[in-house]
Amino acid sequence: MKPILLAAALISAPAVAAPAVNWSKGAPIAISVTNDRFIPDRVTLRQGRQYVLTIHNRSNRKHNFAAGTFFKYARVAPRDSGWVTHDEVRLAPGQRATLHIFAPDTPNASYKFRSTRIEDAAEKMKGTIYVQ
């Protein structure tokens, strides 16, 4: 085939679209926030797997779930990305956030999460996400 015809054939060939992600699937992971801790404070995920992460503020104060490095490497569903601002999820008293995510593709990694609110500095408002 002549170079011009080959180029024309490549241009006119239909593009193969990547399969669409079904963001409604995923294993459930629940984290509760109280006035003095996250429950659980250790979460284990499998690399590249899909999860539905629910963070529920069960306290009478505002709290946040700051996990900058985790959010940098995890994929968050576009419809849920509004929950994550400045690498944290902010929650009013009683509020619940649900995030559809893909765990990072980083085996044997750990990612810290914590509350960055000044009122929580002395409490055990921290934890770790482990990726296997």
C-alpha cells in the first residue's frame, strides 16, 4: 500500500473507545467520625479495585477527612469529585459523604488520613489506608 493510502486508511479507521467504567459497583467501606476518632482507623484495600467509601460524621461538630496522598493516587468518580476539596472531605454534624473510588495501583502502600481541624489536634483523629 502506498504511504498516502495507508495514512488515509488509518485516519478513516474507527477509533476503539475504552470501556466505560461502571461507577455504581464496588465493595462498601464505611468510616464513622466521632468527636475523638475515626472508626475504623485502619482500612485495607486491594490495588486497582473498586470501592464505595462512605464517611459519616456521627458527631455534633464539623470534621474533615484529609487524605491528600490517597486522593492524589486514587480515582474518584466524577460525580463524587465535588466532595473532595483541597485533598479533604469536609462534613457538617450528621453529614454523610459517599465516594465511588478505585484504589491506587500501588501495592504495599500506606496512606495517612486525619482531621486537620484545630479542635481535633489532641485527639486520635487519624488513621491509615493500606493498599495490598
